[in-house]
Amino acid sequence: MRTTVMYGAGDVRVEEVPDPVLEAPTDAIVRVVRTCVCGSDLHPYRTMPASGQGTRMGHEFLGVVEDLGPAVAGLNRGDLVVASFAYQDNTCDFCREGVQTSCRHGGFFNTAQAEFVRVPQAAGTLVPLPVGEDSPLLPSLLTLADVYGTGYHAAKRAKVDPRTTVTVIGDGAVGLLAVLSARQLGAERIILMGRHKSRTKLGVEFGATDVVAERGEEGVARVRELTGGDGTHAVLEAVGYRAAYEQALGVVRAGGVISRVGVPQYDDGPIGWGLFGGNVTLTGGPAPVRAYIDELLPAVLDGTVEPGRVFDRTVGLDGVPDGYRAMDRREALKVLVRP
Ligand SMILES: [Zn+2]
């Protein structure tokens, strides 16, 4: 089969590798119908040291079950399924507590930008979809694998509800879907911090009431101005750079919550009076998206929400290297792949 391999910063190739096979009775093999490039794939795309061996890529996919291990219950060959970007048994104590990304038998996918994927813990990871392979809903359904569930996780962790004012930092796919999620959870004031006009325009369609294009101290001052000097109850940080965290500290209201879902690209940052002085809660982490798929699925199926609008380019597997380049140069928001 063909798969995506990254050999270093800016060096993504599509290569032939052996087809995956069942390795454990709890595995399934899925033929990928849709996959995509994630904003988090851009971090290694910018920083990975050159390597002769390369690393396979991709963690978002939906597809058709081709083969099943004897211990997989609840799935059949031929089912169209979506996977969460982390696999899990969905039955252990951590899974039951809603942190599936910390599952005792779990892990993270990194081979999904390919024609086939081996899925460990298939019963706890794959969710059957009641549509066909030709459904126009596939892009929106694919967002359940990561970006929609991740935006939703940010909002849930920040306890967003109709009484909450919200700032979303970042106008990538996760930031825009954090806006959509905050709106779904009832927030009426949602300030989106982002400077790419075509993206913030979609953010407004998803429910943002204000857009702040300024960054850093200027951006903080602008959000403060919009909120009577107080900042917002919830700050959903969907970028991952230290500057975005500092911006979050600047716009959070006393007693509020900073919820981070951008993978942090830093280990050190201010946790002193700026965080402590306002009784601010700092939370967030890799989203246990499996916990949210059942909850988010109905509104996708009935068309109430269209999270798939974050995809603005579609390529085949051969187009994946160009897809990375386009996202890196901000020419594409999110690239959908049809292997
Ligand atoms: Zn588990």
C-alpha cells in the first residue's frame, strides 16, 4: 500500500510499504476512505531533524472495516467507521473517567495518511457511521476524529455554558471548531483572536461575535476593551506556542479558566502571580475525543452543524506533500485526503 513518510522538516514523501495485518485479536484493519493533515503535523514539518529512516504520519481517518480480530465485538466487515486519533479500550478506569487518551491499553495513531490502517483496540476505538462511502457528510464526520472533538474538549474543560464569555485563541481548524463548540454549549459572547481574514470569517459563521486580529499586548488590550476591562471567563487556547499561553493569561477573567488544546511547544512559562493572582484554573490536554463522538454525531448527521467546512482543499495521497506545504504556507486551512 502507499503511505506518507516524513524524513525531516519540509520533506514529506509518499511511499510503498507492506499492507498492515492483524497483530492482536483486538485489532482491525481499516481501508481509509478519508484522512487529512493536522495542524499538529506542521510542528514536525517545521522542526524535525533530517532522518534516513523517516516517520510515518497521520492520525485522523474514517474508512471501511476490511478485517477484524476474533476479540472485536460490535463491528462488522464492511462497516464505515470513524476512529478517534488516540486508540483506547474504552473500558478501563481512565476511559470510564473520561480520559481515554490516558487509556491503560491505549496509544496514538501515526500511520493514518495511508491506504490502510491497523487499528489496535478496535472495539473501543471505531465508531460505526450510518452513512455510505459517498455521503457528502464525510468531511464533517472526519472532524470527529480530532479537530472537532478537540475544540469541544477545550470548551468542556473550560466549563463553557450560556453564562460564560469566551475567548478563542487561534484561527486554525481547532480554534474555529472551539468557536462552534462554545456556541453549541450556549455561549453568547465569543471573541476569536486570529488574523487570517478568510478563517475568522468562517469563525464568525460558526458563532464568533467579535474578531480580534491584533496579537500580543495589543491583542490583550483589545479583548480587555471589549469586556469592560475584565477579560473572559473561558479562554480556549488552540495554538500551542508560549506566546499564545501568555496571551491567554492576559485575557482571562479573575476566577476564569484557561483551557489549552494546542500541543505545547514550550516547557517553561509564567505560572506566578499572573495565574495565581486571579484564581485562574489552567487545564486542557490531548482531547479524549472518543468520549465526545456519540454526543457530537447527531447534529453532524442532521446537518445542524457543518464542522467539515474547515476543509478548504482536497488531494489524493500523491498530493499529500503539497498539502503539507499549502498548510505550512497558510494557503490552505486544512487539507482533506482521499487515498
Ligand atoms: Zn482504557
